[in-house]
Amino acid sequence: MIIKYRKFQPAEYVLLLENGKVIKQGKGIAFFYNTYKNGIVVIPAIAIDECFAFDDIVTNDFQTVCVQGVVTFAAHDYEQVARMVDFSYCENAAKQAEIQAEGKRTIGKRLNNIAKAMIANEIARHTIRETIMLEEALAGQLMRNLKEDPTVHELGIEVLSVNILGIAAKPETKKALEAAAREEILKQQDDAIYMRRNAAIEQERLIRENELNTEICVAEKEKERREKELLADRLIQEQKLETETIVMRKEMELQRDRLEQEKALEEKRLEEDIKLEEGRQALVEMDVQNEKKQADAEAYAARALLDAFTDMDVKMVEALMLSNMDYKKLIAKAVACAGDKLERIGNLNITPDLLTVMLGKEE
């Protein structure tokens, strides 16, 4: 059958050729083709991991190391890949798988050869000790070199990543390195102990210095505090003394004012007392004059009365006096007259009523 139909997988990039020219291409495409006229190239459209292990890489100090890693790549220019590597299509599945595997191996081998040359050139600049620790730096450098290498571009592929899985020395070299490293570690341990002891001593010295500095600072602060307290106390005492002086001055002024006021009041009181005494003296003089005048008037009246009674009979005067006298006085007068004539009286009868009246015990 000359005309056939074929549908490819999405992970397959297909180029349909006629007379050596590409007439159709794409991923996972389907088409009819003429088995006599058309040719088909099927290139993997996925990333491919190519592992490598180079055990004959020599370092700068002539030591052999083994470098293991993985290079991940993918087809970039499919037409260029088809020109450089055989990925022709075969209807036989087993044959097709073999062709695909062989194509991948071809690209991987070429890529490994390029990578080996680059790794050898890079490691040749380092010693065995440096090389063993060079994994990350070597992977980055190899990645950059592969991306810039023109041979890789001519293959039509693109390097996606480079990973260095390990760099190992020969067993004898490894033992020697381990022994040297062990001695170095022990020496470093001794140095670390020595440095730690020195550091402890230095730290102790620093701590002691800090303690002394702290004590000095504390003493200075305490001195400053005491000086400030003394200054504050002195200021307080000065202010207190000044306040007391002001208060005392004001009290003295108040005392002086009070004394002046009391003196003024005393003078005023003395003046008033003098005026009052003068008034009293004037009043006494007036009273004396009045009493003198009253006495003169009474004396005049007595003289006039005496002159009036001079020519009158004694009996009449007594009668006039008795007429205005109280009965008690009259009784007393009668008893007195009876006493004058006692030798002439034989019997004298005094009734209880008369005696009660005489004694002044009237009910």
C-alpha cells in the first residue's frame, strides 16, 4: 500500500519530508503520506537526562578523581537535529524504538564528550582538596560553558540543567586525605582548645576590667549623686534660711507695725483718758459746786426753819412732830418718857398685843 495514514504522539516532533525538503512539521500531528515519495523524521520533544561518570580526571596535583553527574537537554532546532542525528521513522515498533534509543545515545555521547573536556579543563586548575569541594561551582561553570559552546548549538539541542552528583578521589588518595584531614582536625581541635582557653582568660580579663570599670562608674555616679544631694540640701537650706529671714523680717515689720499701732492706740487711749479725767474733774468740780450750793440752800432753809421755830413753844413743836410720827415711834417715845418718870410709876401693865407691836412682830 502506497498511501498510509499515521498519527503521532504529543511528545513526538514529526517532520514530513519530500525530496529532502520539509513539507510539514509539528508535535503530535497526523497526516497521510506516500511511502515511496515521503520520508518521516520523529524527534523526541521531551527533556532527556544523560548521566556521566568520568573516573580519569586529573587534578592540578596529579591526582585522579571520579566525577559523576547528569546533563538534562532537549531538542531546540528540530531540523538541525534531524540533519545531525538519525531519527528516521520506521513502521516496525521495535526497530523504531531502537532508532530512537540510538539517536538519544548519539546526542548523549557527544554531549558527554564535550562535558568531559570542559570538566577536565576546569579541574586541572585545582588541587585534589579544592576539587572535592568543587561540586556546586563546577556544575554552574559547566552549565555556562555548555550553553555557550558552538558544538552544542550545532547539534540543535539546548542544555536545561547540569548537576554534579559527586566528586570522589581514589581510595588511597581518599585515605591519605582523611588522615591528613584527621590530623588537621586534631590540630584544629588543639588550637581550638588553646584558643578557647586564651579566649576564656581574655574574657575573664575583660569581665574583670568591666567589673572594675563598672565599680569606678558606680563610685563616680555615687559621688555625683552625693554632690547633687549636698548641693540640693545646701540650696534647700539657703532657701529655707532665706524664707525664714523673709518671714522673720515680715514678723518684725508686723511686730513693729503692731507696736506702733498699740502705741498709737495707747496714746489715743491716754488722750481719751486725759480728756475723760478732765471731764470727770470738771464734773466733780460741778458736783462739788452743786453740793456746796445745795448745802448752802439746805443751811439757809435750816436757818430759816430754825429762825421760825425759835419763837415757838417747845410743847407745840413736839406736838407737831408727834402728829406726823409713826405709831411705833409714838409708842417708843411714850416708853422713853415713862422711863424718865420711872420713880413716879407704881405699876405698869403691858399687854401682849402692845408688846408684839413694840417688838415689831405684827401679824
